[in-house]
Amino acid sequence: MSVNYIYNTNGQPEYAVIPIQEWESVKKLIKESTALKSNSNEFKPSDYKGILSNLNLDLDSEITEMRNQWTRNI
């Protein structure tokens, strides 16, 4: 498994990007743990909406900065 990290402007890792197969495993674990806590067996991404809202990110500038960091060797 390869995990890729997205770093902030200070060089600190801020996000982790994982392969879809790993996400499916994590999603299954989340379903199992939430099923134990509630009657619903359905994973709802909307339950996690706003998780990063307290960071007050300017998404346009963040995306532009990430694009500027990309290098391509074609």
C-alpha cells in the first residue's frame, strides 16, 4: 500500500491520500463501528460534511498551489 501525503505551506503533512482498495477496507470498518452504535447499517459521507470547515481554507488558492507543486516528466 502506498500512502501519499499533501503538505501545507509549512511543510507539515495535512492530508493522506490512500488507494481505493484501502478506502474500501476503512469504509467497511466504519460501517461496522457505526452499526454497533446505531441501528443504521449504511455509511453516510454526509455525516462527515464540514469536518474541515473550521480551517477556513480558500479552496481556489489551495488548488492553485497544489497544481503549482505538480511536476510531470512526460
